[in-house]
Amino acid sequence: MGNAIHDKDSQVKYLKDRLNMFLEVIDTMDPESTDLDDIDRLIKMLDDLENKYDQFKTDWKE
């Protein structure tokens, strides 16, 4: 696993990188051949991103 990210700038960069990765995955998908498992993976990626944001947001309040 990776190292913990504690400073706000690194956390924001992490979130941006993950969002860009998500967008790249969407860009490479063919709508004609996308199946339910693909959609489930996209939803999982968004859920993971949201959870990480919530974790970082808690750090920012401290």
C-alpha cells in the first residue's frame, strides 16, 4: 500500500489524479459494448473517491 497523505496540497492532488483516472476510463469505454459490470466498476471508483474525499475533509477541519 502507499504512504499516508497528510498535507492538504498532496490530498487535493491525489483527488485530482483519481478523478482524472476515472475520466480516462470513461473516455476509453465503448457505449455499445459497456455492460453492467463495467458500470458497477465505475460506481465503485466514484464511491472510493467520495470516501477518500470525506476522509481528507475530516483532516482539513482539524
